[in-house]
Amino acid sequence: MAVLAHAEAGEIAARLRDLALDLALPAHQDLRAPENGLVMLRGRVGGDGAPFNLGEATVSRAAVRLASGEVGFGYTLGRNSEKARLIALCDALVQSPDFGAAIERDVIAPLREQLMIRRKQAAAETAATKVDFYTMVRGEG
């Protein structure tokens, strides 16, 4: 689910479209139409102190049921309702014995690989700006 949440909606949709060319995806219906809302973000001072309300974040959520009965849920940060619906559809399909392996192989695995490449590129760009600080010892005394 984390891979889908970090992927772009267009990437997910394109991979599902490509998969639909090979396999006939099952009919599905929205259990919960995609909707946007807010969640309260909580933090802790020092990681283990008293919790406090940090602020709010916008989220989108959706729920989908396949004709075969599998139910999928999708949540994502931001106001992208279509992305939440696509994530819910992938969640339901991955639970299906007929589509689970294909979704993992053709949708999730390539998106995971793209995510790892982007993270490595960001880490390399960040590492290029690293500054090493050190303390000089005086020769006195």
C-alpha cells in the first residue's frame, strides 16, 4: 500500500490499463465514493514526550468491491480522489486469487522499482551537498 500511496495516479492508471489489455479486469463498484477530508497530525516532543496536535493534513479515501466480493480500501495524502480510488481497486485486486499475482508483478513491483530509483537519486543529490564539520585542535598547551 505504501508503494501505491507514493506513486503518481497517472502511473497507477497506466499500469492498470496495460494489465487490462492482457486480462479482463472484473467489474467493480464503489462502496465509498472517493472523498476528501482532514486528519489531525500528532507529534511527541523527543519522540517519547507528551503528545500534541501538530496540525491537519488533507487526505482522500475510497472503498471498492469487486464483483467476486473482494473489498479494497485506498487512502492517500492530498486531494487526489482518483488516486484513492485506484489504490482501493489495486487493494481489492491483489486479494483476488485470479489477479493478485498479476497486480503484484505488473503494477506494484514496477512502481516499487521506480520509487527506489527516485529515492536513490534524491539521496545522491542530498549527499552531494554534505558538509563535514570538524574541530581544529590548537597547538597550545
